[in-house]
Amino acid sequence: RIVYVNGEYVPEEEAKISVFDRGFLFADAVYEVTTVLDGKLCEFEGHCARLQRSTAELEMPLPWSREELLEIHRELIARNELIEGMIYLQVSRGAPADRDFHYPEAGTQPSLVMFTQAKSLVDNPSAARGNKVISVEDIRWARRDIKTVQLLAASMAKMQAEAAGADDAWFVQDGLVNEGSSNNAWIVTKQGTLVTRDLSRLLLPGITRASVLKYAEAAQLKFEERPFTIAEAQDAAEAFSTSASAFVMPVVEVDGVSLGDGTPGPVTKRLRELYIDESR
Ligand code: PDD
């Protein structure tokens, strides 16, 4: 696999990052995961805009234009002959001479790392079955609207889910669902209304979430952006999660309670199809 590191395309074994890189030492880095379908990038504009926002919120320099980033994405797809999968992008505040909590002086070059990951996304057996989720306490920091690489809480949540025989975890705070471990959380009420939590610092503004809201509106589905509880999710007709890597992923069980007949629901299936069709 050919990866991109600070201006160079190199075989992955030859890629190098300094041990003083602040992404490595302080998780002082932000990232994006962009889907590739049929060899084409999906939703690049949305991911690029969110990257620009994440870096701006952290006062991190981003010395690459939208056009330059797009060009690197395209080059990686071509060099790796990627048909379906993801492109991972990470920008860190770079590698100053020493470990220091303070941001480095202006002039330290940020690090940009990008790689591809081939994966079958449309024909995903989990989407046919639907995921079982458990709720976990949201122990993450308070700026989840910034897409930083501090993902240990998400890893811990996924391990907890696995240990409980589930597929994923939803983060709950003060009795309300913020989002999934690496996705946004949704329910479809028995009245057929889509519900997902309103945006704030508590959760990531998902690019897939925004598109699904747009498609739901176009399809004249009712939706509400508001918090919901685990009890409301357990009483819902359907549930699902959204992310660049899983699109619209059915959720069929919440903390051991099956939703509907325990299989992916019709609204979820329709939104998944709509999303995939629109992305192609
Ligand atoms: N995760 N919420 C969290 C905490 C996420 O990590 C993600 C994405 C999302 C969905 O965002 P989007 O629709 O823009 O992918 C919501 C990526 C895919 C990951 O970490 O692999």
C-alpha cells in the first residue's frame, strides 16, 4: 500500500513520523474518514469543511487548500487502485524539538498523513443483520464536536460492547444518548418520526447525519433533532446509526431489548438505499 506522509507518496513500510509529533504525544491531531465507492470520493466537500473547522477550533494551522487535499485523495485512490473503502486523513500540530504542553511557535510544520483502506461497504453482512448496541457512560472530553484522534474512550466502549456480546455502544450522558462510539445515533418512533440528537459540543456533526436529514426531508419523512433516552430507543419502531464507513446501519437491539421484530426496519432500509444511491 502506498501512503502519503508530509508531501511524499511512499510504501507503508517506509513511512515515518517523528516521535516528537504532537499527534503521537498529546493526541494533538484531527482526522477525517472519507468513503470511496466505485473508485470515487463521497462527500469530500463536507469532510473538508469539517476538517477546516476542527483545525480552526484548535488554532491548528492547515497549510493545504481544499484543492491540494482533493488532489492527494485522488492520487491515493489511483496509486492504490481503490474501488471501495475509505481514505483516512490525519493532521497533527507537527513535531517541535521537544515535548512541551504549549503549542509550538509559529513555523512548526503540521504533519499530514493519509492512507487508504479497502473494505466492502455496500455488501456489509452487518447491515443485513442489524447491530446490537449497549449503552455506556460517555466518559469522553467535552469538545466532541471537534474530530480529534483521542479515541480511547470509543475503543473502550467497543470492547465493552464486544464483551457483552453486542456489536456497538451508544454513549449516554445524564440519561440521554449523545451518539454512537463512532457514529451518530437515530431512532424511528412508532409514529414514524426520525429522531437524532441536536448538534452541540456533546457530539460530532456527522457528514452522513447531515445528508440523511436532507434525504429524509426530500422524501417527506418527519424528523426531529432532539435528545432521546435509552428507554425511548427501546420503545422505538426502529433504530440505526450513521457514519461515513457504515452509511445507514440498522440497530435491532438496545441493551438487550429487541426493536420491532428484531430485524432491520423498513424506514432504515429505505434510508440506507437512498444514501447509497445518492452517493454513487
Ligand atoms: N467516525 N460520531 C463519532 C463519534 C464518529 O467518530 C463518527 C465518524 C461519526 C459519524 O460522522 P460521519 O458521518 O461524518 O462519518 C459520529 C469515523 C467514521 C471513524 O472514526 O472511523
